[in-house]
Amino acid sequence: MVQIATSKKCVLVQGNFDVLHPGHIRLLSFAKACGDQLVVAVNTDNAMAVKSRVSEQHRLELVNSLECVDHAFLTGDTAEKIVERLQPYAVVKGKEFECRENPELDALKVYGGKLIFGSGEFESNAEQYIKKNNRVASNLDFSEVQEYAKRHSILPSSIASTLNQVKQLNVLVIGEVIVDEYIQGTAVGMSQEDPTIVMTPNKTEKFLGGAAITAGHIKALGAKSVSLFSVIGNDDAGEYTKEKVLKYQVDAQLFVDSTRPTPLKTRYRASNKTLLRVNQVRQHKIAKELQRDILEKITDVISSVDLLVFSDFNYGVLPQPLVESIAALCHQHGINVVADSQTSSQVGDISRYHNMDLITPTERETRVALNNPDDGLVILANKLTNRASPKNLVITLGDEGIFIHVPDHKHNSWENDRLPALNRSAIDPAGAGDCFLAASALALSVNASPWEAFYLGSLAAACQVGSLGNTPLSLNVLEQAISESFK
């Protein structure tokens, strides 16, 4: 029998759930909003007045697949008996039951429980409420990646060896943490007072982004240990960051700066499209005293680090003097260093990261750094290489994939290649670059070839964009994609 946490306001819903449809989704999401814990009693085949074509076990699995459902179980009991046994805070039923006899009401009155009727009047997209699974999306297109693997003699055995060696790596990630908030809703229409889209919110989710999710990806992909160095504000978003990082099994060295909030980005979405994004950030550079504190702490641990990742979102956590000091420290200890510097609503300059093992700018970030709107990708990549001297450069191209530039600094030559975007039906592009950087950097750090590293990075990014929100990519999911890519 299901166990109810006594400290939580439990809400109970009972039904057949013969065919799981949007009406069920609306009722159950409404029920979850009425309390803290949603328990669903699914009637067994024998308890149903009309026999279902769907087996009781399959009906239970469908209900359990909903993100709003905390527990679901099969039952042949009446509603009164279930209420007597579980004593939920409330029972939620559809609006159509309001004018009918509700036998569980007497059982609820015994201990002060509530009977709530949900109208189900708001619209929602059922796919928003399905729990994420660990299966590789069927819409990954491996046709070109297989040709790429042949060109560069990439074999399943070498990939397996690379992933096995990654398990020995100790990684340090430094940069801004960001809290990404998604408010899902229904677009009601246009306001009559002013030309504004009106939406009704029905679901809010938060994800950890920025350097924190890069650290999360690296840990989830198998690294032995991951340390995150960042600066947060004295606020709710900072507390959320501390809690979430612990769940990612990342050792967080979070410095508090009361002059700046923890970056919070809120996206308002309807029908799988973002209507508006609100950024609560400050972009001033952290104080010199704080820079010294961070550098001292990194100096204390640098001898045990195998890979350092600059995850720069250009909100002031990585001023140039700090970057140069950390990079010099890494080069002194023979540590691999990679960097990503984002230019979106903020302005960054990837070219300020010199002598990195890998940099991964977007095409726009590359053009901004070089102030070059004209040249083609090959010339653009060569000019950025001449300025920043990276060992490897990948220009990410969004839904067009990646452009790879591997320079030979000794002979003033280079080799180029490309990979397309492998996921043709991306749900949410957030995190693709973070995931690519994480997987590629790990592979390079165990001496995989650049071609193999970027093969892994592309597969990781393709898996990542298959679901809403930026959450750490499971190694099992990546390994499944690798297996399918060689078929």
C-alpha cells in the first residue's frame, strides 16, 4: 500500500483512467496544485463497471508516467475505504460530480478532510506533464555521423575506452551559475487594453544552468569528481543553487556577493514556444578581493585537478586578470583547460581565452569577438585561431550542427570537418552547448582524438535537446545513443 508522508498535504484522486486524455491531465495537475503530494488510486479491471480494452497494469503505468503524480496504485476498494485508510488532506473530483452523491464525503468529515471539485477549464499540453525518460529519442539522424566516424576511424571499442578513462578524471568548473525558470501556460489571446499577449500560467519549473549545469553534465557523464567555483547572491535563487548542486553530486565552492543577485532567467512559454524571457542579472565585475579569494582557493586544490573548464556567461565572475591567473596556474601544472564564453543578451569575447585546449563559440560569438560580419567559416575560424591560439576550435551553428577547426600551429596549417545537428526535432535547445562542451572536454582530457571527442559531444548535445529544460545528461542515455549510431 502507498505510504503518505505525514508532513505533507496529500491529495487523493481515484478513477479508471481508461484512456489517458487531456481532461485527466488537467484534473490531476489541478489536484497536485491543491496540496503537496498527489496520490492516484487506479481502479482494477474487476472494480470497473464497464470492462476496459486497456489492462489495469498499463493504465497504472500511464498514470505513473505523469510528472504531477507522486504515487499511483491499483485498488478494488471503494472511495470510502481508501479515504478511511489514507486519510488524505483532500479528495479531488471532476466538476461533474458536484451535483451528485459523493459517498467519500462522510469519511472525509470524520477527520476534517476536504472534497474539492476541479473544473478542468484551462487548457494544457499533455506532453508537458510526462516524466522524462532515459530513452534515446527516435528522431536522431545518424546517417552523416556514421560517415564522419568512417572518415576518422572511430570505433565502438575506442569510444568505450574513452568513457572508461573519463571515470578517473577530477574536474574543476568555474563561471556563473544561472537559475532557469520556465513558466508554462496557455495563450488566452490579445489584450483589449493594449497589444499584449495574455497567458494563463499552469506550471512552473526550475533548472540549474550556467556553469552549474556544465558541472552537472560532467559529473553525470562519469567524471570521478567535479568542483564548481562560482559567485551567488544572498537570495532564494542562491539557496536553490546550493540545494540543486548537492543533488548533482558536485562539490560547490560558492562565494556570496551581496552586491549582485544570483542570475535568474524566467521564460514564459505557451504551446512549446517562448513568449518572453526576463533576466534578473547584474554584469559588474566581482571585486578584486573576491577574485583573490577565489584564486587562493583554486591554488590550494589545483594539484589534484585534471581538467579545468571556464564556463563564462559574462556576468562579471571571470574578469580578465582572474582568467589569466587561473590559466597560468593550469599551464604550470600541465592541466587541460577549455573555455566557452557566451554572447547573447550580454557581450563576451571568446578570443580573450588564450592557449586553451578547446574553445566552443557560436558563429555569432566568433564574429563579435573578431568584429567580422563578412568572412566565411573557414577564414573566420583561422582568424580566431591566430588571435587566441587554441589547440581545437569548434564553431557551433545551432540547428546546422558544428564546424570543426583543428589547427597545426607548427606548420601553419589546419584541418576542417563538420557534423550536422543530429536531433532534427529538438524540444529545447537550452543546454546543447553546455553538454557538447562537457562531453568533448572530458574526451580530450583522456587523449581521445579531437574527431572522437567532437563525435561524443555531438551525440551528447543531440540527446540533451530532446527534452525541456537543462538537466544533467545520463551516461546511460549517451551510451545508448553511441550504440545506435554504430548500427
